[in-house]
Amino acid sequence: MNVKHAVGYIRVSTSSQAIDGYSLEAQKNKIQNYCKTNNLILDRIYSDEGISGSSIAKRPGIQELIYDAKQKLFDTVVVWKNSRIARNTRDLLSMVDVFQKHGISFASVSEKIDLDSAQGRFMFTIMGTVSELERNNIAENVYLGMYKRAQDGYATVGRVLGYKPGVDNNGKKQLQMDNDEAVIIKTIFNKFISGMGFRSIANYLNKNQYHTKLGNAFSSGAVKDIIDNPLYVGMVRYSRYRNWNKKRRNGINDSNMIMIKGNHKPIISEDIWKKAVIRRNVTTIQPAWNNQGTNLLTGILKCPQCDSPMAASNTTNTLKDGTKKRIRYYSCSQFRNKGSEVCHANSIQSNKAEKLVMDKFNFVIKNKFVLNKINQDNSESQIKNRNKRIIQNKQSQIDKNNQLIYKYKQVGSTDSFLASTLQPRILELKSENKQLNNTIKIINGKNNEVSLTSKDIGKIKLLFKNVVCCDNRKTIKSIYKLMINAIVLNNHKDQIIMKIKINNEHLQSIKQELKKANSYNDELAFSFDKNIQFSI
């Protein structure tokens, strides 16, 4: 009689699962008893404590088990329940395939299933799906609980610089200000609104022996995250992203995100926060390499051949009388970086290019009907027709998904088991519909951008007039970066097309730049209630 060697695997997600029949010790006892009953020699028990079963990637115990299985170090893997080894159906089936490929059997103490038969494997798949559904339901319930807590003004964050755990008068967990750490937060915001960059602030903090919440040195990214966090002005933001582990920043959740006044005490004032937001808008739109020097069009002037940004350079020409003259040019960055095999210089003297831009602004200011014509052209453009077709396709997909959802619900209404197995697919279709509706919403927003009223046109002309009147090149450069998406140079180099895009946030940032240069005019005391986008 061949003696078979077995190993066990046990897991709990949280300390709250350490109850009789579910704890690590209880699972271990179940596995030991099973091995004794079935004449198996239990060599070892692998374990993961306090780790979710949603994925195997971050579980060292299961990773070691899979590795040893591939080395054929045992004959059988025993678990108390399928959900302990994985709550993700794909992971569960993948692991069992590995076991069977290497001649290792798999046994669950609670679910006695024969994986060698088609029926047994089918039931195993169904049970794995049910476990995954259970995990998704738990995750959804946790999310809803946290969502409700955020709606009530309680910050749902972990360890965060500037605050420490506490409770309010009702016994609910609530952030309390950490006075020592709050000094660091105030320093960061004050340095930022005074004009320092993220890296400079990080260097300042590190030189003065300040540390992050985890005791580490500050990085520019850590400073940026603090500047962008509304928690410090007393707000609670929650559900900005969904399914972060899988989708990362692609799981943005603008439609259901909570942004509400919190119950915790703010560290910085509303005034400082607003100033930081205005400056942050400028730094977001203007990359660092675009902000150096006074070459106004670096990065926004586009090559007529390859559409890459054109960068400024200088050349020195020797005149007939022997004197030397230094001339600035804009030329294709692709040509400069990669040579003539990729593109050509397509150079244009910088003063000529910059004059073409200023002439465009003056043309709009002086010609009464030019923007009216632009508005008419935009409203009749092919963009709207293209967007209409995209919306129709998206809506058609939504309708098909809704039909499937209805069909699945009808099938499940007479069989609770089928209903539970179909529920994940229904949730998936609903999630897809949500994304499709968000896309439609964004496209509709873009369609609205092309409609300009006579008041909008008047505001645009006033804005252009103030830009033309400003004589500070650094300020003009900052303003160009805010409101010019691109300047397309044609092959004759005597014409340009400027793509203008501006909203109210950009306008406020432009006003701030004009005020710093002492070029602000009270006639700019207006705002935009829409995104403005057109070409001139």
C-alpha cells in the first residue's frame, strides 16, 4: 500500500474571521482530522493570515504552495473550504489545473467533489463562482458602509500626515489634528502658494528634518499629493476611484464621488486652499520644461510636418560687415532629437512666429464678426456628426446590455441557484453601462463647448485685449500655456492656426498671472460658465 503525503492550506482575511470553525486553528484541526480519516500523512500546513482571497499575487503562503506543487513534493492538497484557497474563480481553476498537471489531487473538507468527473468539475466551477460572488458582495457591503460614513462627513482614510485617530462626542471614529504634523502641512501650502515647486519644497522639508507619516524623507510626489488633498481644508473626498486594484486610475468614478464638508477640523484656510488650487492649475497645464526662459511658444507651436512640439534655439549669423547677430528660431524637436530621417527643421524665426500669434489676437479684437463666423463654423463641423455617431453606438450597446440583464433576471426568477450564478454577469453589465453613460456624458459636454453666445464672444475679446496689452514676457508665456492648446504652423510659415481652449478655472489662473505682473484690468471681473473651445 502506497503511503500518500498531504499538505494543507489555511487562510483568514481579517481578525474578525478568527472565530470557531473559521479561525486558522479551527481550519488546521479540520484538515488534520480529514488526513487521519483518509490515511494521509500531513507533512505541512501553508498559511496566509489577514490577507484577502481576491487574488493570489500578494499571498506568500499560496505562492510557496504552488511552487512546491510544481516540484511534486506531495500527493494531495487539503483545504477546509474552496473559498480559503481562492475567491476568484479564475485563480481557483488555475491552481487546480497546476495540481492535476503534476499528479496532485485536491480535497476540500467541507465540499466533497470528484474533480476527475465532468459533473464534479462543473460543480467545482459553480461553487468557485458562488465564492467569488460572496466576496464581491462583502466588498460591495463594505463600500456602501464606507460611502455612508463619508456622506455623514467622516473621513475614510488610513494614516494621514497632519491627523491622528480620535472619536467624536457620539463615539464615532473621527480624525483629530496632530499639532506637530499640522505645522508641516501649513509649511507645504505656504511654500507652494509663494511660488516654490514640489521638489524645492521636498528639499526644504528634508533639510529641516521633517518626515512623512511613516518617518520617511519627503519626495516631490508626496508633496504633490498633500497639495491636491482637500482633506486639509476640511473636506471629505471618497470613491474617487472604484476597483483600484484592477483599474488603477482608469477606474475614475466622477459620477458617484463624494466631496462634502467633513466633521474634522481643517488645517489650512479656504483662502490658502483657493490660492493653491489656482497655482496647481497653472503647474498642471504648464510642464516644468515649458516654464523656463521667455520663449513664448515652446511646446505649443507644432511642426507643420510631424505635429511634434517646436523648441527654441539660437544661431549666430555673421553679417557682411563682419558683425555677428544672434537670432532665435523655433524648429522641430523631433528633427533636433532624432535627425532628418524622422523630420526636418521647419524653422521659423521666433520673433516672426510670436508676431503671427499676436496678430491673430489683434485680428479677433478688431474684427466685429470673426468669432461669430467661427461659432457658426464650429456648430456645423463634422465633429458634431462624428460625436453623434459615437453616442448612437454607445446607446445601442447600453440597450443590448439592458436586454441581457432583463433576460438573466427572468431566468433567475424561477431558480435561486441560477440567480446567484448569473448575478456577477449582471453586475458586470451594469458596470459597463455606467461607463458607457459616462462616455456619453463627456461627449455631450464636448458638443456643448462649440456653442458661443454673444456674451461669450465679448468676454473672449476682452481677454485677448488684456493679453495683448501685457508687456511681461514671462506672464504672456504662462497665459499662452493656459489658453492655447496648440499653434499649427503651415508649410509657407506665414500663417498659423491657433486652437483655443479655456474654462473658468483657466480664466481665474490667467487673472492671477496678470495681477502678479500688475496688468490686471477690472473689466476682466467676469467668469465663464462653460468650456470654450475654437480655432482661429
